[in-house]
Amino acid sequence: MSTFNFCGVDSLTDLDIIVNEIKKPVTPEITENVQDVPGMLGKIYMGNSYGQKVFEILITIKAKSEQERVQKIDQLTELVMTFGDGEYPMIFSTESDYTYYGHFSGITTPERVEKTHWATCTLTFSCSDPRGYGEYESNDMTQNPITILPNGKADCFPIFTCLPKKDVTKIAITDEDGNYVYIGADVNPDTGDAPIDKEPLVLHDPCNTLATWTEITKANLTFEIENGIPSGRMRSTANAIKVALDSNKVSGFGPATNNKKWHGPIRQQWLPNAYDDFRIRVRMWNRQYYARSRGKCEVYLLDANGTRFGKFMLKDNGNSEEVYAQIQLGTSTDYHNIYYGKGKIKKGKTKTKTIKVKNGTKKVKSKGKTKTVQQWKTVKLDEDTTSSTFTDFYGYLELRKVGNKYRAEIMKFDDDSNPAWDKPIVVNWTDSKGKYAKKLAGIAFYTAKMDITEDAANPVKRYTNNGMALSDVKVWNIIDGGNKSSSSPTVIAHKGDEIKLNCEDRTIYKNGAVFMKNFYIGSEFPTMQGGIQKTFAFEPGLDEADWYLEYRPTKN
């Protein structure tokens, strides 16, 4: 039996409809281009133009009653009506290795199946890009030049990743046809000046071990945490540090407090020195699995005395899925928020659930003896699926300080660590009084939960806490105003940076953010053809950088 999955909605498991047939066109829509010439017999053929690809999906709507039939038609209405100009992924079970991107452009009026509540209709699905896209395939670029034989049958678009091993002033890729992408500038040919790095990377912790982090308890805590206590333990994974699991495989934030305090583990790390001017970028996440759960993750900026003077935060502290993001200077009582907010709010549904919770104790007599027994009561709880810009956030928060000027930046990533927004949130602020000037000497990571009514329920109401972790930390020391103030050739990437030359969206990225400032106007992003070899040369070479290539095979 055929099925389809549109934007995560499965025709069988989610909609419970029967797909009778998927009519796939042999080619995209074809338009013949010809030119009339007066006095000439016939026409001049000028090639074909190929338009979109249109699928027809014949379906049967199953229903046991008229009410269920109307309900399922309403579900189809929600599925096919999309607003704006976005196109969304469609996977057909008949060719599940490929994904098409498109939109529903029509649906026929359902016709009742005789003597039943069932109905049949036809969905029309149109793809302005007629190609089907396979899963990403990766290649290590171990030779320069290198020849690639891509899979697939149609045009595909390579994504090149460059990881410099040292400071570089230019990055370039070129193919055998002379197409190239170039960013940066060369060393000055007249003076021979070499670039001077005024923003050296002084810390890069990929957060795959706790060996560099010291455990913080009440006894050695030197900074303030708002309404919170150190509790529980942390663990490390291949790409994150997060709360450990207890013996029941439940997140272990330590014993329940039941007194409206945040509780969870803290770890701290010192930098090689204290830095007056700096740039720090942290990549972390806070995912919502249960709307009523409350969790926050915070990175504190510390001076040489272990005193807090700044904070990054993602906090979920309500009965909904709304999350706050914060980049703050100062302490918990004397501070300035460079950024603090939820962003845009998307209203969700509210529902009520009933659970049994503790309600004090009382003394009772039994067989002549007095004993204390626990009292219980039944309460109704609200659960709200309203979300915000930072719901299920995975991405980076960054702060740059030069003198009394600060620049905050926030960017959300998708699951493949590519930018999920067109551009980051950026806020600039000047500390005109120099009130918050401190040298950055250390950092600390705190992940905590706030107990909710379910934690005191009887029986215990199991729920999934927020998923929270710190995935990466980078700190740069900014010297004499940084690289932008230097008259020497510009360093466009340092050791530890990641440069992506993305030929799919024709954009350059640096550490996940758009980086087109040093893009050479004459650049032309190369393409590949499935089944045909293509040779690429690149700079810097393999002695100065590691290179990787990935692409998605396509078919027409």
C-alpha cells in the first residue's frame, strides 16, 4: 500500500487515509520554445523550458460515521492549506529515498463511496523545483585537486567545509570549468606584510568531557545564582555536558526541594588568563518535551575572584512552552540586560489535567493509638502549548566586548547545526559609565529544574524534564580593538573557525553565521551532475586546513 509523508504528517499513521495511487509525471511540465520567421516554412526551434512537477494523489477517506468523515476532511483542509511562499518536504513511500519540496495546489470535492461513510478525492501536489533530493552524502577531501563522482541522476549542489589549522587570509574553491568561489584578501604584495591576529582563540571546549570542568557545590560556590542551589550531578557525552541520569534513567537534578527553588548541577572552568576585551560564544540548547516542566541553563562570566559579571540564559519557567533568552551584564541585583525576551509568541491550546497531591497531615486514633497520616487532595492543572521564538532552541549566544562597547548576538541552528534563521538577533550597547567593565577569567555552567505539582503527586506523575545541555564554548582575546582595527591584510578565519561554502543556497557561513563581507563579486558557485566526475582544487591546502564535501543526490 502506498503512503505519503508531508512535513512530518503521515497519511496512514496520522491521518488514517488510504492512498489508492500516486500518479507521478514522467517529466516536469514542458514548454516548447519556437520562433516564427515571416516567409519561412516552419519555425526555429529554440529548445524546451521545464517547469514544475505535479503529482496527483488519489485517496480514500475512511470513516465510521458522518461526524468522523467531516472531522477527517477538516484534517485534510489543515494539511493542504499553507500560507506564504514556502514549500515543504514530501516523501512518497514508492520512492522513499528521495524528498520532494512543494505545496498542495488543489483538492477535489470528496465523493461518497456508495452505502458507506467513506469518501474519495484527489490531492494535487506541485513542486516548483521538480527534483527529488536524497540523503546527504559526505566525502573527505584528502587530495588537492580532488575528483568526485557524485551519485544521483541530476544537478546537485556541493557544500564545502573548511577547518583552518592556522590563520588564513583567503579561502577559495574552483572547478575544472573555471567556476570559483573566493573570500578574503591576499598578503600585501608590495610590503610582504603577514597578517597579525588580534583576536586569538584562547579557549575552545567542545564539551565532550568533564575533565576541564570543576564540580561546584554550596561549599565552593563563589557567585550568585538566582533563587537556586547546586544539586545533582553532570555527565558528558560525545558532544555535550548535561545533567546526569539517576538509577531509573530519569534526569537527576538532585533531591526535590518543593520550595520554589531551582536546583541542579554546576561546573566551572578557568581561562588561561584574564582578558579585558573578549568575545565569547556558547552553543547550548533547551528543548520542551512537557509543557508544564520548568528548566533553565545558564553560562556565567566570572572575573579572577570568581565573581559573576555576566550571564547567558535560556529559561522555561511557566506552564507553557515559552522560553526566555538572556544576555546580561552585572549581578542578580545590579544588572543590565543587553537582550532579554521571548521573541514572537505563537498561541497554542490550553487543556486541564487532574492529579492527586499531598495536602498536609493530621492525627487520627486507631485501636487506641494516635498516629499521623498523610492527607491528599485532587487538583486541576493547566497545560498550555503556547510557544515562542526560543522554544526548542539549539544555537549560540555570543557577547563581544571592546572597551565600553558590547555586541550581543543570538542564532538558532537546525538539527544539522546550520542556521535556522535568515540572520541572527544582534544588539549593540555602550556602557557609557564603565559600570560593568570586568576582565573575563572563567566561566560556569548551571542547568536546573524547578519542581512542579507533578513532583509531589501520588502516585508520582512521571514526565519528561526539559532537555538542556552545553555543546560548545569558544573564547577569543581581543587585542588593540581586534582584527578590524589592523592595517595588515585581514585574517578571515582562525584556527578553530568553521567556514562553509554552501552552493545550495549560494551563501558563505562562518561558525554558523552568514559571512559574505569578504566575498569576491566575480565568484560563481559550482554545481555537480550525478554520475559525471567533477574535479575541484582549493586553497588553503591540506597542510593548512582540513576540507570536507557533502551533497544531496538528486533525480528529475
